[in-house]
Amino acid sequence: MADYSLMDTLNADPDATGDGHDHRARQVFSGHFVPVTPTPLPDPEYVTHSSTFFKELGLSDELALDEKFRQVFSGDLSAAQKPMRQVGWATGYALSIYGTEYTRQCPFGTGNAYGDGRAISVFEGIINGQRWEMQLKGGGRTPYCRGGDGRAVLRSSVREFLAQDYMHALGVPTSRSLTLYVSKAETVTRPWYSQDSHSTDPDIMVDNPVAISTRVAPSFLRVGQLELFARRARSHAHPTALGELRMIVSHLIEREYKSDINQTLAFADQLVELARLFRQRLTSLVANWLRVGYCQGNFNSDNCAAGGFTLDYGPFGFCEIFDPEFQPWTGGGQHFSFFNQPNAAEANYHMFWKSVRPLLEEDTEALERFDQIRHDFAETMQKQIQQMWAAKLGLTEFQPTLFKQLMQLMADSAVDYTLFFRELSHIPDDISALKKSFYVKTSSQLDEQWQSWLTSWRDLVINDGDLAEISKKMKRTNPKYAWREWLIVPAYQQAMQGDYTLIKELQAVLSNPYDEQAQAEEDRYYCLKPIAFFNAGGVSHYSCSS
């Protein structure tokens, strides 16, 4: 199955070591990747794996417990047998925030140290006709670690593992979870929140077990990667800079768009198609995020997958109490808040457009088409979002006035985002059924406004067709079971004590988010957020520490 297209077709950093023992922070001036070996977990223990994904890949569940498999996916590549390789790779990328290029977070002030500081890819291959790349998160230092230790803690690893599984079950394009192993011998100290803390920032230092999760995607190419090579080309950083930009863009097409772009087209025409397809995927992705209540938290260009799927589950969260400005990450600001994600997506798309554009400068006609696709981004995004809202409401067409009234009512009543739309999916004729999702006691005046809205909405739904069929379709659009941080926290807290039972329970519930489940699961997981968790550090909000 092994087929290392990235290492075989792109350029390695000419200053890299041949054996991959390249673990100190340094500037990387050219090349598409740095060969690097992971730092193995000492005394690794199995925590969990994704049975769903193993089945898709045609792998036996028992493989996750196999000694050599565990060695490889806890960072010891000496167990890898040919044609697998005993060296992995890390990649560089640039950072842009809302279309502004940054270099100051780089320890050298140049941007040459941005990249995979603790993410090391260890395998690329074709499995059942699909190309996959497997990447260890928390595999130790790489040249891009900027002074960090390259490790991930169990807490953040559990969150990312479960979230990727959950997003896939929701039908939202995402990187996938494969395995999760924890060290029984190594810990690192990280800032975090004390028990019952309501502090905005972490207020204590905590020793955490280190863990390695393996995430999988067709590629891990990011908009920020394209930006890096475009910046080098623009500044004439080295003689082959423009050529390396063309190589990485061609590799993106090969890895992520091969089945959608006619390979016989002229390269300029392929780039125009790439722009159109990426726009379609990105706008659809963000509409899906809004549909399920997901907030990326830090949607910079380096966290924006050029393949158009969800990537990098760091400061993410899911909206419980409806708030368009919901932002789980204390460092994220309003610009990365829940309803602002379409704007963040457009800023990232702009950097994609700006990065690829130099490759078209000699073809005026293709460049005009390319620029028009960029120009129409906002309109395309709006159409995707309106279609999504219509689907959530069981309507064939978006109704702007009705929608505006609903948003105001949801805010006034502090509704639970998931519970509200799931209860609405039953198409009730009285608001009493919806009050299960309200966090506040409503006034009689507000109740009357709700009833008026509900009547108007039902009239539209009835006009559109069979209520039973519409209700069924709405329930496939509006999940019943949501990610609720206050239910995730006990899972990773217990895991830190060596008990992985709750992780497995959450996997089972969250893998079927649209289905009716047993009464015990409904009582536990389909409910409002307890008041004790309001404004609680590490639950309602958290730093990016991981």
C-alpha cells in the first residue's frame, strides 16, 4: 500500500539531515519538506482506535493492539518494514490572519520557522483506491517547533480524536482519527485551569501524560503552505522559488483534485478549475460548520486545508447556548467567532488566490477567469449558507424575514442550538415542545412572538409537502447528539487516571449523532448545560494550551 508521493516528487530541504535526526528549531529556507524521525513515546499504552475508520481501510481491529503497529503509531519507526520508511516528514507553511501576513511569531522574525512543530507524517499510501497520509500529532520536536517540546498532552489528544470521529459521523468533511496511544512514563507540564476556575486564562500548571494521536487525510496541504512558496517566489528567496511554488500547487491538484480536474487541460486551465473547486468545497464546509454548531476558533490560513476539509482541532468548540459571537478560544477574538467563520474563510481563500496567481500572470484570459472566481466568493458563500438554513428549517427556499425573526427569538430565549433544531424537526404546532431547549424562563409576550413565528413557519412547511417526510429529512440535517465540553472533560480526566471507559462510551454515542438512542443515552447526553459549567475555565472557554 505504501506510496510516498510527497517525498518522492517534491524537494527535501537541502540543509536537512539524511537520517531524519533533525529535532532542533532552525530556519528552513527552501524545499517542500524536512525528513524527520518522531520521538517515540516511552512505555506506550493503547487508549482507543476508530473501528469505523479501520473498517473503511480494511484493517482488523486487533491490529491496534499489535506490538509493531503500536510501536510505529506511538512514534518508533524502527518497527516499520519496507516498503514503509523509517523516517517521516514535516512541512513548512506561512501564517496569515484575516489576510494579513505575519512573521513576528517566528523566533527568527522571518517566518522560516513556521510549520509542523509537532506533527510528523509517517506514512503515505493507497488503500482501497484512496490515497491517505498518516500523521502523528505529538511526535516530538521538528525544525519547526519554535522552542516547544513537540509533545501533545492526553487531554487535547482525546478531544481531537473524538472530534474527528464525531465530525465524520455528522457528514462534515474532516481529517480522520486512526489511533490514540499514551505514555505511561513521560509527562509534560502545561498551564491549565484549576477546579471550579472561572478565570479567562489558565491559572495553574498541570503535569499531563503525553500522547500521540494519528490523524489521517488525503493530504495535509494547507493554504499556508501555498503562501510560503508564493512569498519565497515574490521575494526571490532562492533561484528555484517560483518552480517550487508550481510544484506544490501541482502536487495539491494531484493529491486532492485529481478526480475532478481533467489532467489533459493546460496547466492554466487546471488552476482555474482548482480555484472553482476549492471555492465550492470551502464554502460548503463552512456552511456545514454552521449547520452543526461548530466553531473552529482559530481559522487562520495555516489551519485551512487546501483540500477543503476540517483540519486542526485545537481551540475548537460547539455552540450550546445560541450566540452568533460564540468563541471557545480565549485568544480567538470576535473575528473567528461562530457566525464570522464565512468571513474568515473568505480571507483564507483570498490568500490562496493571491498565492496561486503568480503562476497565471502570463495568461491574461485565464487570469481573468481566475480573478472572477475570487470576486464571486462572497456570493457563493451566501448561497451555500442560505441553502443550509433552508434545510435546517425544512424549507425548499430560504426565507430572510422568517430567518431574521428566528435568530432574534433564539437569542432572546437563550436556546440550546442543537436541542432547539432537533425539537423543531418534529414540526410541533405549539411552542411548549420547544421550551425543552430554552435556558431562560420566557415571558408571555415572548411566548406569543414564538407562537406567531411557529405558525408562520408551519404554514410554509405544510405548503412544501408531506410533513412526515419533511420531519424525517430535518432529522437527518439537525443532529440529536452534540459535542458538549462538560461531557468530554470527565472522559479525559478519567483517562489521565488510566480509565478509558468513558472515551469508548462517547465514541459510541457520538458515532450516531442523528439517531434515536437508548433512554439512558438520551437522559445523559440530550440535555441542557448545567449551570455549574457556565463560564467555567476549561469547559466554557479554554486557552490553546495542548
